[in-house]
Amino acid sequence: MDPVRLHDSMSREVRELPAGSSGRFRMYVCGPTVYGPAHIGNFLTFVRFDVLYRLLQLAGYQPLYVRNITDVDDKTIKGAISGGQPLEEFTRKWTERFHEDCRALNLLEPDVEPRATGHIGEQIRMVEALVEKDHAYVGGDGSVYYRVQSFADYGKLSHFDPEALRQQATNSAGTVNLSDEYERDSVADFALWKARKESDGPVFWESPWGPGRPGWHLECSAMSLKYLGSGFDLHGGGEDLCFPHHENEIAQSEAATGEAFARHWMHSVHLLVEGKKMSKSLGNFYTLADLVGKDFHPAEIRLAMLGGHYRQQFNFTLAGLESSRSGLGKLESAVASLLDTAGLEPSDWSGFVGPRLPREWGGFKNAWAAFRNDLNTPAVLGALFNGLKKARSSAGDAESARLSLEAAGALVFALGLELFARPRPEDQAVEIPGEITRLAELRWTAKKDRDFAEADRLRDELAGKGWLVLDRPDGYGLQPKS
Ligand SMILES: [Zn+2]
């Protein structure tokens, strides 16, 4: 196993991840709420955890990845009712859309993807355990609330000041303006089980406290413990989830089980779009479909996303997507040239892309080190480009080209980059001059005849005339140099 170091939000330190405590590295990530298309800010978070999952596979951690689907909450219920659909039908439609977008962005499927509505029994049992241990009580409105004061460690993840909380709790019984909070003992207390309201329409389940539905925080505790058990290895999500969502998950889970919940916490910092917080009113709110509609390929979008470190605010711009477009072309062109040198066909590339360590990292050693040092994807990309450039210009023999391809293939797997996935320029409306086509045909013939020197000469001649040749499994593509 090659150790990976990662920042932990609770200790605020970069620490080496230990091997999974049960033979597998057990990780849980808070998934989407399925009431509409996810936006690129959501996908930035999911792409980063996908990269972590891939990296852990490559480094030998044998990760077990659980990412949930929130399919019941205020927004999903509202959407279903206003669309005149049963909740299940409404959330299924948006879950399918989420999966389509994930596939387009080349996200691996998690090992388990539990749905909140599929685990109502587990959630009710957890509330029962908390009521029994006096960590929860039935409030004035019939909902069940978690008594935050009963958990001494509350605030340990987000470094929330418990004294301020106690102050609030004291005030809530007295004179402070909390008239709408009468049903709870303290403003900090949160709902574990929500009593049925008229606005819930047909969405409710029977429970020992009457009809209702689970509170949002509860599902992640119930499902992570069910599939991973107490003391699992890593819990993650977007930075906005740190408080109160993850703080509440810890309080519920540790109070219910009496055991430590998760060993390591990872949070992904949100993006800015064109320098501003994404919002519909600013016109910088993008779904994946919006960007594809602007003619960007999901592989270009993914590459752009990897250009930011997960703990730094990342500015996502259309200009950045343009440079990802040419960056991806450079990667493809370098890989195609190494395949040529190795005497391999373009279709052989997929054989290099997988969770296997190369025989040696060679010129890609820095990229592998940056990857394992707090998931520094911008540095990984820089080192990958450099490594490829050097490997290509050193005009080595077939064996050294093959070694470079192994190392690059492992890195490209962990980054989740899809090379040669974009439509060929000839499928688009690009006019290719007859002379260029003739040279490209000559080069393809030379290559098939294994006259690599002549093929290389023709590739250079084409490059001199402003055209890049991209070899593909079933032929070649031509692309004007940008
Ligand atoms: Zn969660």
C-alpha cells in the first residue's frame, strides 16, 4: 500500500490515512437531494470524492464507498406535490438524471447507494434508541427532537463553541425572541422525526410517535452505520455540510451507539463561477446540460474541475473550460505519440487506464507524490503534462514508451480523465483541405505498414501545416491546432 495523506476537518491536520480498519477503507459521502438537476457546484464535490475513491483504489486501500440519495425532504415533497406526481416517481426521475450526469462526467458508481426512503425502519430504530437513552424527547408539535445539551462533545467537528450554545439554551426558556420555537426545549435542538404536516400531503410513515417522516440529518447516520459500521474510516461532503449536518450526524450516532462515529472528515470547498457565488439571478448558475449546450464536452469540464485544490476556493470560468479543451488535446496528442513509439494501436490505450500501479513511476514520480499529498490535483496535472512532454521528446525506445504509458495510465485512471472521448473533428463541421486529408491518409498507410519513421515524418509535416493527428481505435482524427 502507498500511503495517502489527507486533511482532517476535525483535527485540522494533514494526516496519513491508515489502512481500513476492517480490511477495506470504509468511506461515506453525503449524496444529492433529488428534486432537480444537480449544478456544477454539486458535481465539483462529487468529482473530488470520485478522485479520492479512485486514488485509494490505486494506492491499495480497497475502498468501500457509500454515497446516499436524499429522496425525502421539504424540497422533494414540494416538487412532487406541485408536479402532481407520487414522491417516488418524482425522485426516481431526478435520480436517473443524476446518474446520467455522473456517467457523462466519468464518475465511478459507489459500492452502495442507499435511499433515505428505503431505510425508514433503521431511522425509526435509531430515534427509539436515542429516546430511550434520554438524548431525544417528543416536542410540543409531536416531532421528536435531539437534545443537543445531552451530548457533551457537540461542536467538536466544526469547533462550534458549546458555551454559546448553552447560553442559547438558557435563553430559550426565558425572554429571548423565540416565540416560534416553543415546541423545542432549545433552539439548537434539531428534529429527528418530523410529525406529519398538512403540506406533506400523502408523504408520511407510521412510527411510535405517530405519522411523520425522518429529519434530514438522521438518514446519513442510519445508513452509514448500517453499511459501514461504527468507527468507519472517512466521512465527507461539501463544506456547507460541516455544520450543522455533520455535527448532528456525530451527535446522533455516537449517542445512539456509544462508539466513535467516523475517523476522518473531508470537506470540499465550494466554487465561484466567473468570480462570484453561483446564483440564478447572476446568470452564472450552470447545470451540466447548460455547459454541454455551450459545446463543452464533459471530459473538458472534468479536467477544468481538477484544476482547483479541494481546500481552496476555485473560480470556475468559461475561459478555463476553453483552456481545458486544448489541454485535453495536448494530453491526447502526447499519449498517441507514445503509443506510436511503443508500436501499439490507439485501441491499446484503454489497457493502460486502470487501478494498477506501474512497474515504475519514472518521470511521473512527482505526480504520484502530489496525488498522495492531500489530493493536490492541480500539481498532479502539472506533473503529468511535464512527464508526458519529457517522455515524448526523449525519443526513447518502445519499452520506455510503454513504461511511461503505464505511469500515465494509472494517473489518468485516478483523475478519471477520458481521453479520445470527444467527437472527432470530422464529425463536426470542420472543413479539412484535400491536401491535409491526402497527407493524413499517407501517414495512416505508413503506420499500418509499420513504417513508423515515415508516419512520424508525415505527422510533423501535418503539424507544420497546422493540423494535429489524433489516432483512435478505428482510424485517426484531424484537428486544427489551436
Ligand atoms: Zn449526510
